[in-house]
Amino acid sequence: MRNKKGFTLVELLGVIALLAILMSIAVPNVISTINNNKRNTFLADAKRMVSKANYLISADRVERDKVKSGIPKVYMLSDLNEKEEFANDPDGGSYNTSTYVRVSYDTVNKAYKYCICVMGSKRRISNANTCNPVSTTDCLDSSSLTGISVIKDN
């Protein structure tokens, strides 16, 4: 009499093939979800940087008066990162030190205008390859704290 305690080679190959098919469907979805979460975290960090700049300009009357008189205030990453809130970007790297938020005042609409340039290890929010706080053409304007939506993957 033959001992039938186990699986045949055909059964094992069938299970392995089935697992391979399931993995080929699941892995891209998991990777896509992880990448979307990292993008959303990067975007949330950029919005927090703008919120922090908004707080800093609101708390400093001298700077606020300068901005309202037409002199923009640039908050570099070092100004925004006093408590290491932005020590690492979502991709495991760090934010570039030339990351900034520039605050200016729109006299027509009587509102602050936030120009941001955020550079991480794999993503950026900017119109150019580098961040230049003096130039007005290399960043995206955000008239509200929630208007940031463009992220470029490097």
C-alpha cells in the first residue's frame, strides 16, 4: 500500500502559479497606494510650511508691516523647521535647504500671497529645477493655504 501523506508536484506547481498570478495583480496596487500616500504626505508638509509662514508673519508685527508695505518676507526651511518638524521628507530623504515660503501682500485683494518652493529627495513643488527665493518665476503661487496641488516627481 502506498503512503499518501503530501501533495503531488502538479498540485504544488498549481498553487505556486496561482500565487504568482495573485501577486502580479496585488503588488502594483500596493506600490501605487504607497506612492500616493507619500505624495499626499509631501503635499501636507508643504501646506504645513505655508501655515507656519502664515503664523510667523502674523506673530511678528514688524515683519507684517514690512510685507504690507511691499517688502516680501522669505522664510527659508531653517526658519520653518525650528522644532525639526520637517527633518525628513516622506521618501526617506531630507528637504533641500533652499526650500522656502515667500510671503507678500496683495494690495488689490487685501490678502497675503504665499509663494512656495519645496524640494525633497524625490519630489518638488516648483516651476523650476531649483529654488531661488529672489526670483518670482520659479515657484507656484498659493492665494489660500489649501491651494497647493502640483507636485513634480523627480
